[in-house]
Amino acid sequence: MADKNKKALGRGLDLILGSPETDITSKDISGDFVAGAIAEIDIDLIETNPFQPRTEFDETALRELAHSIKEQGVIQPVTVRKLGYNKYQLISGERRLRASKMAGLTKIPAFIRVANDEQMLELALIENIHRENLNAIEVAISYQRLIDECNMTQEEVSDKVGKSRSAVANFLRLLKLPAEVQIAIRDGHITMGHARALINISDKEQQLKLLQQIVEGEMNVRQTEELAEKAKNPGGSKERKQTNFIPEHFKNKIKTLSQTLNTKVKVTRNVKGQGSVVIDFKDEAEFDRIMELFSKK
């Protein structure tokens, strides 16, 4: 009996969604959401979302998702809005839609909503912000669009996406960096940590010069922060160099140790004679090699 009722309900939904006379978009909805149900929709009837904040999709990941969809189907329905009779527009789930097409599907499960453009943009941006593999610049642009196009404050954005206001502010600051630095973040040449160190440099030319040094030298975030600090305060760094006085006999021993370990060795020393020895290693294997040398001594 329950199955019969379920089938009857499904047929009723199909009649409502498939008839021009009962089309939900023909009524005055004043931009409010109208909750529908999950229905199988022809993929060809769904147009892409013009508000999609994500512009690049990893082909390998798409092929993997397409393979999964072939094997198991679409686990999580996409969300669409009904534009009119037999016409839908994607709100969220573009990766699933693309992978489903790649897998050869003709229909896809979809949750149907009715939303005005601002609500649709908000939904798309928030949904995409929580996706994996979204780079920091894409996240920052999405936050900025929520502010500019959905008239939100930073506090409201932080509430909507579940992040602290300071985290939102840090992402937004990335958009103040030169285009070359933003592209380096987007393409994975530097991380957000590197970029945050560069933000503190006011001169654009200096930022780009440091960017080149960071990429070519494969610097980590700590090294980048030190480099940025020196660039910001060259006088202070000279002063520090003077206080970090290394006696001549220290230098000879440092050189010997470096040659013995076959790696860089750095020594810092304050005016009281206290200091530290830092031994560089590039990976776990080199660390093990160095430790083995010590164990033989």
C-alpha cells in the first residue's frame, strides 16, 4: 500500500512539473524559495549557472567522478531552479552535472527550487565555498561577491559560511595583491601563507621581486616571512646581523660540520654567547642519513 501511494505521489509530481498549466513559475512567487522534491530531470533541459564562481575543473578528478557515477549513480542530487515549462537552471552541483554527462547519463536526480537571481547567487557561492580543491583566490572572490552582489557585511559572510570574521578578512586581503601574485596562488606556486607575508609589503615592485625569489628558491612560509621582514625593515635586519656576531673559530667549525654532514649548517649567537645550531635537510631520507652520521660519532 505504501509503495502504491509513493508511486501515485511521484506521478502527481511529474504531472505538476511537466504541465504548462500547473507550472510553478507561472505564479507570483516574489523571489521566495518553493521547495520541490527530488526528481529525475533530462540533463539536456538543465542550463549551466551563470553565477558559477568556479571556472576551472580538474579533468582527472572529473573522470574519476564520472567512473564512480557509472558504477554507483549520482549519490547527491544537484540543485536546480525551475525557469519555466521544461526549463531548469543549475544552482549547485556543476561537477556532478559535468561528470554525469561524461558518464553518458541522460537524466540526473535534482532537487528543484525556485529562487530569484540574488538568492541563486548566494546559494551557488556558499555551496562552492565548501567544495574541496577550491583555491584561495576562488574562495576570496566568492566572499567578495557575497559582499558586493548579495549586499552582505563581513560578519554576515562569516555567519553564512561558518568561518571566523578574521578568516574571511584574510581571504579578502588576497584580492589586494598584484595580479601576478594572485595567479601564483591560483596555480599553486605559492600558498596562502606565502601570500599573507607578501601582503605586508606595500611596494608592488618589491612584492613581485620577492615572489620571484620565493618561487625560484622554493622557500617555505617561514623563510618567506623572514624575507618579507627584511624587505620591510632593512635597517633592523642589519642591526640584527651585527648582534649575531660569529667568532672566527666558530666559522671554521661550522664549515667543517657542514662538510662532514654534506648539508647547510647555520649558527645564531647573541651578545651573551647563547645561540643555536640549525642543520638543514631536504627530506626524511636526508634526515635519517644525518642522524646516522651522528650515531657513528
